[in-house]
Amino acid sequence: MLDIKAIRENPENIKARLTTRGGNTQNLIDEVLASDESRRKIETEKQIFQSERNNASKNIGALMAQGKKDEAEAAKAAVKEIGEKIKELETQGDEVTQQQNHLLMTIPNTPYPDCPIGKDENDNPEIRIWGNKPSIKEPKDHVQLAELHGLIDFEAAAKISGSGFAMYRGKGAKLERALINFLLDLQTEEHGYQEVNVPHIIRRYCMEGTGQLPKFEDDMYGIENNEMFLAPTAEVPVTNLLRETILTEEELPVKMTAHTPCFRREAGSAGRDNKGIIRTHQFDKVELVQVVQPEHSMQVLEELTQHAEAALQKLDLHYRTIELCTGDIGFSSLKTYDIEVWAPGQNKFLEVSSCSNFGDYQARRMKLRYKDSNGKNQFCHTLNGSGTALPRLYVALIEQNQQPDGSIKIPPALIPYFGNSDISCHLNC
């Protein structure tokens, strides 16, 4: 969440930066300030009464020593009355504090000052492009290729879970497992991430900690009266491993990677990229998470993005990297790069990774801090990126590597994991 002190000191600057996102969230700043003023007023009143109670309590002893019993009893009654007023103010203060925290939880992060200004995805500038677009005459899409080689069974998945799910079979399942192992090995062995295997069911306060709640609750799969949720991304459990922690400078940076299934309702996405496995309710993903000192976070964002790009380069997949404009950036993000891989069968780029710096936005929600060289507790900066999402990587890999005879060539970097140089036969071969 945003820093209430920063809002208090320069509300117009916060409003101006939020305005670039679009919508009316900047109006919430006035509501937060009103709640903050009420909370501080109540706290001041409470402190005055506490001082009065302390003085009155001391006076009781003096009156008793002087034998003034009646006056002492009157003083005791006054102290009790003051205590009731303090309790009432504490109740009011708790209510106003909860209201203020709720408002802060609904306000998105302020875009970084150099974030490109824009309304939507059409205003996202291309930062770089890598590799050459493969020349494929009349390319098949991944659904056709999957049917040809028996890689994915959509009908079987629908029998079990309905639409929006996929069941990988035979070499199709082996290919997905190969990609997962390749991605994890790349990040742990070459880029220094520690692999973690985390639970896939997450408490509500952890979802709030990374910003999925309350904003995106309709997109989540909730259980136990929405006090628990199926993981929408490994970002949530991995980052929350450090919630309510005070790290030392020597422990930073923290670099972790995890493979998890991800579950999303995709509410409101009907008709958008729903063919095959491009957009599904359950998919696998390898996630990268870093926790760093504030002064290093922007440089780390560049490095983390390169770590995600390295997977596509080693697989020799044509892709581009774009920066999200203020109108398209994620709710909790300060600055974001998206990596989009080319899918010949779709004749377009598909987002396969989103790499974001959240500044101290998530850390404030999670109470994640470190002790600086002066012994002062400071909020960490958190970052994460997909390294990468499996379905669209899978789509791009088989579509970019399809051969004229219908076979699919496996990239050299993946052969040690897959065990063959190509997929060229059906399941019965």
C-alpha cells in the first residue's frame, strides 16, 4: 500500500501520478486524508484523557495519605469516568483505522516517474526485439499441431473440469515437464535463484499482502468462505514467505524461484485469446521473486527481465520486450516490462512473462523490512517476473518449430530434458 506519510505530505503529487492510470482512484486520496485526520484527532484526545487519568490517579494516593477519604473516592469515580471515555475513543480509533487501511488497500501503486504515459496496451512502447521471425508457409496453430501429434486432449479435460482446461498426454505431457525442468535449472544454476516448493492453497491475508485482494477477488478461486484461495501465481506464496520479517542487509538480495500450478477464473475475459491453451483457468508457471534494498530495485528489474528473456533466447524463440504504460500497468506495480513471444499460428505476439518492480508497496502490506546500516528498520522493495508461463511458451515453441513435414523440432537446449530431437509421430508409434 502507499505510504500515508507521503500522501499526507504531498497529496497533489500522489493524485497526479494516479491520474495517469485512468479511473477515479485519485479521489480516494481525499477520503484517506479525512480518515487520517479523524484518526489523529481521536489519538490526540485519547492522549489528553490518559494524561488526566494519570494525574488523577496520583492524586488519589495523596488524598488517602491525608485522610481525605471522601475526596479520594470522588477522584476514583472521576478516574473511572475518564477510563470509559478512553475506551470509547479507542473503539472509535480502531474503526477509523480500519476504514483508513481499507481505503489504502484499494488504491493502486503510483507509476514510476519515467513510466510511459498512455491509456491502454496500444500505448506500450517496444523496448527491444530478439531473433528473427521464422518463415513458415501456412503455419498450423498449436491446436492443429496438438491434434496431429496427440499432445493435448481438450475433450478429456472438459469431461473432468469443463471448458478452459487442458490435459497433456504422452509426448505432450513430457514436453511440458521438460520445459518446467529446463526453466528451473536455468534460473537456479545460471542466475542464482533458490528453488522453493510452496503450498498451493493460500490464506486471505497473504493474497492481500501481494495485492491480489481485494481488487481481483472475482478472478480468484476461493474456498473456506474466501478465507483461503488456490494460488493464482507463485508470486503470492513465495513473496509471503518473508512477511512480517526483518532481514539484515547481509541477507539481501533474496532470490527465489518456484514452479506451481496457477488458478484463475479469468472473469471478464470472455472472447479474449481463448483458443486452445492461450488462456486457461489452470496453467503451470515458473516464477522469479527478488527482495532487495530500495536503491537497487530498478537495476534489479532490468536484470530480472533479462533472466526471463534468457529462457527464450536459449530456446531460440523470436520475442519482443515492451514497457507497460501508466494505463496498462498492474495494480501493485511501480514499473513493468512484458515479454511477448511470437506465435506463427496466431500471427501475433503472446505475453509469456510480466516482470515488475513493486517498490515498497507489497512490503508495507506484508510488514517486510530490513535493518539498514544505521540500525533503522526500512521497507524492502519486492520484484517478480514470470520465468515463464508454460502454456504460451508451449504454444510458441511448437508453432515456431513446426517443420514442412508436420514434425516439431525440439530446440537443442531442451533435448537433454526431452530426450528426442523432434516430435514426429502419434501416441501409438
